[in-house]
Amino acid sequence: MEKTQAINQLRNNLMRSIVFEGNTWNIYEDLRLKDKVLHKNLCKILKEMQRENPEKGIGKPEQLRYDLTGFWSRKLSQYDRLIYKFDDDSIHIFAIGGHYEDFKR
């Protein structure tokens, strides 16, 4: 039992990798130059998701349904969202900005 607890604790202390899918890296870089407030919010959320449970935290994480089952959403602003999936090792970013209703798989 102690070995399992030690493995789980070690796993919890590791940070997840962030993978920018499609053109999300370009959007991330554009935000850095054009909207510093939104970029700062995005960075804060990404750091938290790397270190903590991506299902909880700032930005009101929401598990999406229907056509977007398996994806999660967090608020970057009143309108803008971050759309992502995650596993034990990484967080995959699929959309930055806009609303999840605008997101097409």
C-alpha cells in the first residue's frame, strides 16, 4: 500500500506538458502581442492546469457535452474560452478565444 501511495504522490507532483494543437500556438503568440490582459489570464490558467487537477480551478472549468464530449472549457474572459483535453501526461489546447459554440472539431 505504501508503494502505491508513493507512486501516486510522485505522479501528482509532476507537471503535465502543454501541447498546442493546430494554430493555437500562433493564437497564443498573437495574444501576447495584442491583448496582454487576456494573455495573462491564459498563462495563469495554463500554469494552474499543469500543476493541479485540470477539472478544477480558476476560469470555471466545464466539461463539454454532445458533439464536444471529452473536451473541457475554461473562461478567459466573459466571452473568450480555452478549449482543451487532458490526460495524466499532457494538456492539449484546441482553441483559444471565442466561445465553445464557435469551436469546430
